[in-house]
Amino acid sequence: MSVKTWFIATMGRKLRGDPGASRFKRRVGSLFRRYFPGQLTCAQFERFVFDYVEGTLAARERARFEFHMRICPMCEVHFRSYVKAVEMGREICRADQRDAPMPLPDDLLAAVLDARREEE
Amino acid sequence: MSPSAGRLAQAAASDDEESLVAALRDGNERAFSQVVRTHGPRMYAMAMRLLADEEAARDALQEAFLSVHRSVAAFQGKSALATWLHRIVVNASLQQLRKKARRPEVSLEEEIPKFDELGFLVGPTKENPASVEELLQRSDIRELVRRSIDGLPDACRVVLVLRDLEGYDTAATAELLGVSISATKVRLHRARTALRKKLEPVLTEAGS
């Protein structure tokens, strides 16, 4: 079997979720740990996202975090979309505050003023 | 013209907040009405963001203005009136949240990132290159963001709204909620992660 045939068959099994897929993943995992010792896994990366965004991650962890982001497209997308989601929420909030708010509904305005009169 | 009415007229003419507060302290009804009309809409919007429930927001607003009426004598003017009112409506909203029968907590299980057996993240590999500004030009996306925030569990939504959207720092948010700083951080991360997941269809490229 040529290398090309082996590669296609292996990837095919991986994509189909064949029992051989887990062996393939284990192989990739062991290669990852061998060539990138001491680097973060995706699960560890996810646990650091908050502190990285807050700027409270120690320098060594920050470097490991940034290295992982460079080699893992899924974590990079996860991180970028995390930041973007917060920005979108913030922007919507700003826009809602900026836009001239509607006057209070008449019945609510009346209820607030009545409540104060009753309190007097 | 009563002294407080005089003060109110002065406030209207010069837009002087100090005079308005003085008229409020004197129990002037027109001053109170003016404050409700001017600041009420923003306060109501704030209560709606925190509570995501119209009835609860209305109750919170009423409670907030009663609280203004009762405690305006203690307002020393160290902060702007709007800041003081903002704090009052936040507290009234949080009180509503504690008082009201809680909505069944929504599970965030689906929103938590998934990892395979080796610890690799399972998820999209392509980001939608559109910027936040470009995305928010679409009204359906703006609506999705609002709905997604409203749909968060109460405990997560209030942390997100106070800390990320209203700009309170972590310590102030923790104090308002009566929880520790570390608990606040955990909730905030959960809320952000859940919001990210809800917005994933627009933040990543379909089919990736």
C-alpha cells in the first residue's frame, strides 16, 4: 500500500468515525505531546481564555496561550468569537443607550407618580 | 411661588441639577415628575436588560422611584444624579430578581465547549471575517444578540450586563450581587461562553 493510499484510507476512517479513528487520534495526540512538550491542550486553553482577556494571565502562561492559538485553528476561532460576542453585546448596549429612548409608557409613568403620591 | 417651585423654575431655566435635587428634597411633585420623565426611560431600559421581564422591570422601576423619593434627602450630590439613579435602579432590579419566583434555570450544558477524548476542541475552524460593526448593521443579528443576552440564566445575565455591558468593575459587580469576586469571574466566563455559543452561527462560517 502506497503512503498516499494509506493516508486517504486513514483520513476516511477518521472522518467516518471508524474504530480506527480513535487510534489515529491517539497517534496525533502523542505526536503533539512529543513535539510540543509543555504546551496547552485545547481544554487547558479554554480555562485560560478568561484571564487572557482580562489581562491577568502570567507571562509564561500568556506565551503558552498565544502559542496554542497559533497552532490550533479551532481554538483561535473559539477565542476570537468569544471576544467578538462580548463586543457585540457591549455595542448593542451602547447603541440602545445612545438612541433616544422612548418615553415611558403612559400607564407606567402614571403608576410611578401615583405610587409616590400614595407614599406622601 | 413656594421656595421649591422657585427652585424648580430655576432648574428648568438653567438646567441646574443642584436646584432640581433641592426641589426634589423639598418634596416638589413637579420636580419628581421631571426626574421620572427625564431619567425614567433609561432606568426602565436598564431594568429590562437586567431582568429580561417586562412585569418585573416595571415593578423594579416603581420601587426605584419610591426609593428615590425616600432617600433623596441623603443624596449629597457627590456623584451625578444620573449615576445615583442608575445605582438605585440596579439595586431595585436585583431585589426584584431575589424576590420573584425564579425562572427555571436554563442549563448551559449545550453552550459549554466540547472536547474530544484527547482534549482537542470540537468546533468550527473558520471565523466569519466580518467585523462587529458590519455584523451589527443587520437588524436580525442585533435582535439575535438581544435575545441571546435575555435568554441567559438570571445569574449569568446579571453579571454580564453589569460587568461587560454597564462597565462596573469586577469588585463592584461582586458587591452588588453579594457574591465573591472569584464567583463573579466564574459566572462571567460562563455567561460570555454561553453568549459566544448562541452567536456562533453568525460569528463563524457556516459549514466549517
